[in-house]
Amino acid sequence: MSLNTALSIAMAGLRANQAGLALVSSNVANAETPGYIRKATDQIAVTAGDGSSVRTIGVNRELDQYILAQLRTETSGAGYASLRSSYLQQMQSLYGDPGSVGSLEYSFNALTSAVQALSTSADSSSARIGVLNAAKTLAQQLNSMTQGIQNLRSGAENGIKDSVTTANNLMKQIATINNQLTANPLGGTSTDANTAALLDQRDQYVNQLSQLMDIRVTTNGANQVTVFTGSGVQLVGNTAATLRFDAQGTVSAGTAWNADPSKSTLGSVVIDLPNGGSIDLTATGAIKSGTIAAYTELRDKTLVEAQNQLDQFAASISSALSDKTTVSPAPVAPATDYALDASKLLAGNTINLTYTDAATGKQQQITLMRVDTPDALPLKDTATANPNDKVIGIDFSQGTAGILNQINSALGGSVTFSGTSLSSLSVTSNPAFATINNLSTTVTQPPGTLADGSAQFSLFTDNGSAYSGAVGANGSQMTGLAGRLTVNNALVADPSKLVTYSSSTLAGDTTRSSFMLNQLTNASFTYGAQTGTGSTNAPFTGNLLSYMRQFVSQQGSAAESAKQLADGQNVVLNTLDKKMADSSGVNMDDEMAHLLALQNAYSANARVMSTVNELYKSLMNAF
């Protein structure tokens, strides 16, 4: 080997050592920098005369792509689980601990206790005032809980808006860095130090994006990435798509998302693609994880169901006291017609008909519901909680003849309604088709009707109006009722009406108070499937307290399950973070060991150069 070859090899070694020392210095300096990936020199062997040398062709990021992909998936899952847990914990605080002061159960029990006290002291003014005060407290509790739930929904709406803004910024940054990258002319994944720093920064942006939504990432030979949603919609490549969200200013129990933009009163996440097309990601369910998915699920499902539970409770406690069912007595032979008074039906009140079908021998349950808004027709069978009835909406704005025509057309001749006045209708069955088993009306007592001889009365109102379960073009009156529930002002003005139900009622009469106590504590009701406490075919049935305990317990279980899921997801994420740090992060002990090896190699190469220098001197002196 010639001296020139030896000198060339030593100088190449020194250059390689200097590059390695610079990277070790950078690794050590950035050991605590979030997202920094450990760097190493990329070297190849080069033939130098009759020897071999080394050449540094770039910088390699010691990145474990498999762990990184896992980390992004779990980051998305952790973002979803943590946010959902946080919201459910906040919602749980609205309900309070069961039985504790300020909880919904405490307020309800206080009302039943006050009614029980009135039953034993019906002539006591203080007992009457006690019932009204307890009723006000319960109504205010439901009002406050409704406001809390809607505040959470509003927070979710704003959370989606902020997340979309953040996602757009991240996608623009990713696209910008993609366009700054060029393929390594020597091939492979190595690059220069500045480009490696850009890749670290870009991966951080991608990781942050994965917290907002589930994504899938592919990388080409130039280290450029293409990011897709988990369902395959491209978000960013060399250009970034744009997400937009039409956030609504006010969120209430009546605002709801709908796949039809003309019917929706809440925002959708829409992606505008570089080619000019657009996709509604909310309607297609393209975002399945991350904080955007959690916000959307909370806004449109979880919190809506919680509101439905409160509304159903408010509706049930109101109707339990104000609704009166009157059964039409069977006609005495030779008469064949049932007598029916439908004149007092309010919107949402019903005529309840059960008959046996002559052809099949099976009983058919028909619910004829008064509707004052024709746009609401036809009604779905889910308009009532009864899973076995067929619901038929009748437009009462058409007059008696029009009402009868609608009913008879709907019943198809099996049962015939007739008469000239709604107060005195005749109902008869055609024996060839059907036999009536039961006929009744369910009517709501208006707030001002307190002494007509009925035990039923309106203790609670819908902001002063009767709650009758009306169905209109914009949905059911039940929606948001918990936020509008108030105590009947007529009772506040005259508490004696809690006892006096007719002109001849004695001061100590317990008829109405006993009715109230029975309805609040013993009467059983069926609750709609929209509450999540049962299904359409098997709805939850029970008294008011059992229903309340059911949905309060359900919310508590959901909050606890969400917390456990979030905790478990965070454990998985932390484990992957550690794996990522171990495989791709900076280990100070390894760097120090590498530094020592580089220093020794540097000294060896320097020694070779020194020896070659001495040999050159000796050779020159020989002449």
C-alpha cells in the first residue's frame, strides 16, 4: 500500500468520524426534544488504490416505522377515549351521587315526601306550600341539568370547529414539507441533516393529526407521505385538502344533526378535495376515531340520549298527574255502538282502540293521535312507547266530517266512527271484519282546569302550557321538555287547588293528594326506546323512581366504563411511547459509548496520518 493510499484512507476516516461526532453532538443536544429521532451516518465502503476507504453519503433516521404506525393508531384511540371519558365525567356530575343533596333522586324523593305529608294533613297550608316548593325544586333541577347537557353539546360543536381548524393547519404544514423533499440521488432513505430535521417535524405534524382523526400513512421513495383517513379519503399529499365545518351559534335540545343539510341544525365536517369535489365526512362516517369522532358522537348520540332520558322523565311525571283515561263502556244489547267523547282531546292526546280481527283472531291495537300540524303526518309507530300499537295521526284542523273520514279511511271498514259532534261520537265494529274489545280516550287536563271534579290536574306545565305529547312538523313536544318544565302558575296563585278538585271538596279531602302519591310512587309507565333504557320491541316499564334510577345508573356505568377504557388506552399509548423512545429515541449511554468509539477511531486515523507524515519526512531527508 502506498503512502498516498494510506493518507487518503486516514483522511476519509477522519471525515467519517467528524460527521459521526457531529451527529452524536446533535443527538445529545436534542435528547429531550419531542419528536426527535436519533440520527446516524450512512456510510459505504470505497476502494482506494489497493486498499479500502469509507464514505459518508448522508444521514439515516433510526426510525421504527412499524411502531410509529401503531403509535398513530393508538394516539387516535386515546384521543377518542380520553375526550369521551372527560365529557361523561362532567355529565355524571350533573346527576350527582344517588341520594345526595342536590341530586335528581333527592329532589324527586323530596317531592314524594311532601305529597305524603299533604296526604296526612290535606288542610295544612304549609303542607300545600311544601308540595309546590318541592315541585319547583325538581323542575329547576331538570332545567339546570338540561342546560348543562346542552352546554356540553355546544362545547362539542365548538370542539369540532377548533379541531377542523387545527387539522387544516397541520395538513398544510405536511404538504409544505412534502414539497421541500427530493429523492436522494444515491438512493435509499438517507438524506442530509437539514432534511432529516424536516422529516422529524413532519412526523410530528402527522402524529398530531392522528390525535384528531384516524389516519393511514404511506411513504414514497422521496420520503414524501400521503395521508388518508382510515376509510380511505385522501387528506394530504403534495397538496392538502381542506376541511370545513359550518358550526352553529346556539345548541339546544331542539337542534339536531341530519344527513340532509336542509334539515340539519348542526354542523357537518366536509372535505373539499383539490380536484374540486367534496365529501361529507360526518354523513359518510369517514372519521371513526380521534377527538373529532368523539365530539361528533357526544354531540349527536350520547348527549342527545341523555337529554331524551330527562325529557321522558319530565313528560312522564307531568302526564302521570295530568292525563285522564276514560274507557267507553260496552254497549248494552240490543245497542251495538260505543259512545265516545273526543271533544277535549289536545294535540298529542289519543283515542285508544283494541279489536279482534275476524280473519286472524288476533287483537289489533290502534292509537289515533290528534295532530294539529298536517306537516307532521304521517306519524311513525314510535310516536308512542307502546311497541304493539299502530299509530295513526289524525289532522284535527279539518272539522268533524274531515276527522271522521280520516279515521274511517285508516281503519278500512273494520270499525266505523260516526256522528255530527266530537263530543258524541258513535263507534261500531263490522262483525264480518272485527269485534271491538276496548275503546278509550286519554286526555290531558289543561293547566287552568283545576276543579272540574277530576283528581287529575296539571302540577307541571310546558312553560305555562299543557304538556300533551303533541307531535308537530319540528318533532315531538317532549323534546327539550326537561328544560321548559315549570310548576303550574294557577296552583302557585291558589295552593288550595292541590286539595280542592271540585266545588264540593272538603278542606281535608285526600282524594287528589292520594292520587298524586300513587302516581308518583306506584303507577307504572312505559318509556320510549329513544331513552336508551330499552328497545323499540321491549321498552323499559316501571314506576317513575325505578326509571330514574335506571337511567342514572346507566349514565354512571357509562362514565365508569369510559374512564376504564381511557385509562387502558393511555396505558397502551404510554407503552408504545416507551417502545418508540427505546427504538428511535436518544439513549445517552449508547451515545456516550458511540462517542468513545468515534474518539478512538479519530485518534487511530490521526495516528495513521501522523505516521505517514513521519514517513514522508524520513523519505525526504533520505535525499
